[in-house]
Amino acid sequence: MELHQFAALSADLTGFDCRELQETGMLDTYRQVVVDQAGAERLDQLADSVAGTPDGPPRFEDDSTRELARAITHLWYVGTWPGLPDPPSPDNGARTPEAGPYVVSSRAYEQGLVWRAFGGNAPGATAQAHGSWADAPSGAAPTGARDTESVVVR
């Protein structure tokens, strides 16, 4: 699978566009992780499943394909490979897949989409200015402010 195809598949799975995924700098690394852990054939099957349903959610042919979709989404959001319940067996000198979850790299953790999803930074990865904790996050309502327009419905 070409890099642009993996970007398009990842965009469909994560909800982020290809440009945002490219900006993380993890596109090539993640494609290689998925190929090493799941195999190129299985990745192509997933891409076919997702491409076959452009107007709605993908319909996965089997649990194996669904689990791979979950693993790729997890990889992008958290920067860790969660493992697969049924990893492929190595053949033709291919690498043996990792049995369980592992952190891809410290950079993968830092570039996880989870941080972008809520507009934050990975803890411990980005230095904050001294005293930054004293100011409200950008876009936050000042302390004591009340939203008089909201209504709680039970």
C-alpha cells in the first residue's frame, strides 16, 4: 500500500484529514508498524472494506478486519500498537509481530491525535512557561462566569 493510500485510510478511520495526519510526521512510521504487525495483504483487505462504503460507516467482512481498524485508530490516537488477537505468522523471512501492546516511540506518544482532539499537549512532552498553570486555558470561561443561556434538561 502506498503512503497516500495509507493516509486516506487513516483519515477515514480517525476523522482527521490527510494533511493533519501528515503534520504529525508519523505517517511512514505507522504504515510500517501496521505492515510489520498485520501484513500488507490484511491492510489491503481493510482498505477495500473501508473504500467499499463511501456514504456510511464501513462494513467489515470479519472480526479480523474490524480489529485491525481498531488497532490502526488506536495507534494514531495514542501512539501505541495495541496488538492483534490473531497476528499473522511470519513467512518469507518477514519480521515476527509483537505479541502484545507496545509504545512505538516517544515521538509517537507526543504526536498522538488524542492531544490534538482536545487542543492540549502531551504531558511531559512540551515545556510550559513558568506560572502557566495560573492562567485559564485559552477559550476557557473565567472563574465564576456563568452561562445564563444553558438549560439542563432531565
